[in-house]
Amino acid sequence: METKIKKALLYNPSIGIDVKNITVTSLLGGKESSIYKVTNQNDKCVVVKIPKTDWQKREIHVFRDYLSKLDISTPRFLGEYNNEVLIIEFLEDCKTLNKLSLSELKLLREWIINKHSKSCKLFTNESRSLLKHAEWMVNHPIKQILSNKSIESDVKGKLLELQPNLLKALDKIDLPMVLDHSDLEIQNLLFDTKKEDVCVLDWANAIKSPGFYDIAQFRKLARQYVSNDADSLVSELMKEVGLADNNDLLETFALIKEINLLSYYLKERGVEKDNKSEIDYARNIITEYEEQN
């Protein structure tokens, strides 16, 4: 692994790290990527991320082709190697949190607004249709859930009833496309020590969409940590990004997101104690959507 890291640094000499004098330290990361802190003799640090799957390699593309062109708060893209190694900025004064306060959620809301405004300019001349993504957004995860014996038959029945309507919703979308992070979980949010900014990590799941995935995830976090203020936070966010009249689509994307998460948890992890709350939340979203629509 260290050989690959050295090759990546040699391929990007502008980063300014002498590979003859580096210290490589493994960092805590997901099972899909190996993540390292690389330090030289002058204490200059970078993060080197080596994806283990083709899907995770998408993050290299997102950083190189999109985030490097956007002035939004993410680790700065420094370079890549052979579409196999990502090199990004190491952030000294940032940390993840176990829970979010109202002020931190407001920081995240401002981050989403800024990202929405700036990233829409990247896709002004591209197709707005999402139906071409229907297989992995809707059809495949529903198929995975239907084949799982631990999910109740009534939940499966509701998913089958909802599936045609979800596909119709994707087909009718005619909204500006933005870069949707699609995974704004709390562990992907870095706050500086003064809590004056939020920086977002892990872009492997980013897609072009109207931005509803991030708003749906923001609503989920707001309901979890500041339930009394959640509705007003989301309402203000929707208004700021020009989607105030699209609550139905927000509900649809919230459902699609939970269907994907439910499929992931059932397939990759099984029904375990550490993800039972996520599975129950997904079931509730499916039930609520079916009742309201």
C-alpha cells in the first residue's frame, strides 16, 4: 500500500511531499476505502484515500471534475493517480460530532444552500431527466428488499404499489440539476473547533439531481436532533434553494433514499442491533408515504 501511495505522490509533485521522508498513518474510515494520513519531515499533511471498489472510485471523479471547480467547504482536491488513489487536504482543526445542535444544523443548511447555488452552474446544459437512473434509484433496491425474508409482507406489498408512481415521478422531473452529496450522515460532517463552518466528506455517492436527497437527509437530521425546529429549518431551506413548491418531490426523494438505505442495510449488514433504528425508520417512511399519497 505504501508503494502505491509513493507513486501517487510522485505523480503529483506540486503537492510538495518528498516520498523519501514520509510517515504513513492509517485513519479510521469505512470498509469501502483505505484512508491514510501522510506526513513529511516538515509536518505537511495530506489524506490519501484508496478505494476498494469501482463504486467508491467514483469519488475521485467527483473531486477531480466537480468539487475542484466549486468554492464550497470540502477537503481541497490535491490530486489523483491512475483513477485508483485520491489525494485531498488534511484538516487539522475539524472534528465529527455525536449529535448536532440548532446552530450546527443552521451551518449545514447554509452549506446546502451554497452548494445548491454554485453547483447548478455546472450542469446548465445537461439533461434534467432522472428516469435513466431508475434502475439503481428505484428498481434494484426494491428488488433487493422484496427478496429479503426479514421484511414484512405488508411493507413489500406497499413497495410494489408505490414503484410505478416513483418511476413516474422521476420521469416528470424538469428542475435544474445540482450536485447532490446523497450521504449527509453525521459521520460525514466535519465541524471546526469554533463551530463556525461545516466541511463535508465522502463524495462517492454524489449524483446529479434536483438536490432533494440532501434536503431529505437534512430534514432527517433536524428531526432527530432538534425536532421542534425541524419543520421551520426545512421550510427555510426549501425557500432559499427555489424549491418551496416541491414538497411532494421532497417526500418522494426521502422515500427513495430510505428504500436505498434499507436495501443496503439488509444486503450488506443484515438485521443487527447497530442498524435496527435505521431499518425501522425506513419502514416508517414507506408507511407514511403510502398513507399520505
